[in-house]
Amino acid sequence: MTNPHPITPPTELVQQWADMLSHRSDHDVFSFAAQWGADQELEACCEWLKQEREEPGWANRINLHFLRAARRPKPPSLKEQALLQLDTLNADLAMHGMGCDLSQIRRALEALPND
């Protein structure tokens, strides 16, 4: 290929994804590839903003940080997911008249780091 598209992955990365197919699901591998392409596009948009915006300082690091954060929100952490499931369990138990004290489990989950 003489003139690849700007978001064409390098051969080494394509080979890495192909190798993953033997021990990862197709969905996982294609998700990695899609995420890589989306990240390339986001970075290209950030570069375009830096070059095209006429107002001095407009595309500063803070604005680019907000753009990246808005376009790549972090999924809830395992801790956040566990707290949400605990709340759901507590509500379900209460709805069926089987409420119990889950405060120690909540305190233990809340004490975990916010990774």
C-alpha cells in the first residue's frame, strides 16, 4: 500500500491483534482495533483544533483535556459497580420485606481505592 489512510494501523499492531484472536474473543479484539482507530481520530481532531483555531490560546491544554474527557469517558470502576449493585440488592430486599443491614459491606467497599 503506497499511500495508506491516516488511520491505517501499523503492520505490527495488526499482527498483534491477529495473534490475540487465538486466546481472546473476536469481540475483544475488534473492540481493541475500533478503540485504536477512534483514539487516532480524536488525536487528529485535537491537532486540527490546535492548528485551525485563530483565537490565541483557545486550544490550550485545558480545552483539549475536556475534549478528551468528553469523548473518552471512563467506565465506572469495579468499586462503583459494586456499590451500585449493593444499593440495588438493598432496594430489592427491602421491596420484598427482607431488608438487612449492609452497612459493613458498604463501608468496606467505600474504603477501597478509587482505581
